[in-house]
Amino acid sequence: FCTPCLQECLKPKKPVCGVCRSTLSAGSRALDLEKQIETTETTCNGCNKKMYLSKMRSHAASCSKYQNYIMEGVKAVTKEPLHNTRSFPNRFTFPCPYCSEKNFDQEGLVEHCKALHSMDAKQVVCPICASMPWGDPNYRSANFMEHLQRRHRFSYDTFVVAVPVPSLQDYDADEDDMMAQVLMRSLRDK
């Protein structure tokens, strides 16, 4: 996994595994993995020097040939100008539609609404759905609490970032197609 993918998995109040989606808990160090990193040899893609994986990060930071190798790769994939990030909606934090308290992640919004607004019958727009391309920013849910608990059991952002299926990484994909692919992936991964 790359760091941004791991950070997305660890972002919720209850972190989840990037592969199976089970809840992560504090545990012991992966000594077998550490040993494997200490004993596995690799070759620098810049200077072709052989070393153990455990030494590669510090070597890469000081190897000018490796830096050139990385920059060539970056140039190869960035021929088009980068998208203006301001044109993309915020899909990481949401305001409460009842009290307008801000900066909840999806799980935090669900917990906040269950704790403070479970009896509020006011029809509101779901801020999570409204941020998605298929979401209608004017649709008011008749039962927002039920909607939250049924519709938002998993985080779109965490799943989109962590799953290596190209069409699932695109928010503009058709929602039904995306959900079908998620179901197929979950059956295949068991």
C-alpha cells in the first residue's frame, strides 16, 4: 500500500483494514515481516547498487541517479496538466444537516446524528450524498436517520481509495455499476 491509501484506512474513528475492511486494533509488531525486510535483497533502479530492503529508503534519499529515475517516471505520467483541485467537491468532511456543526468524517457524522438528532423529524439533505456526482443537493430525505444507517454503512472515500479497481476509483462511474463491482470484488476476495 502507498501512504495515502493507508492514511485513508486509518482516518475513521474506527480504522479498517485496506484489504478485508475488518476493524483494526492495536497489536504487536510484525516481527516476521521486519525480518523479511532485513534479509531481502533488492537493486536500486538508479545506480543498480544491491542492498537490503531495510536500507533502500535511506539510500534512495541520497542517490541522485535514483532521484533522476523517479523524475523521469513522473514526467512520463504527467504529460497532461494537473486537474484544478478546487473543482472537486470535498468528500472527506461533512456538516451536520441539523445543527450545521462542521468537519465530521462519514462515521463521525453518523455517530453525531445518532447521539444528538435521532428524534429530529425535520427533512434534511444528506451532505454525503450531495457531495457525490449522482447526489441531488436539493433532495430532502424523509427519514434521514434511517438513510444514514442503511446507505452509509461504509465510507465511499475509504473504499474508493483502497480498492485497486480503476472504475471504483472514479466517482463519476454509474452508482449501480460501482455497487455491482463492489459485490463481485467482495465475493472474489473471500
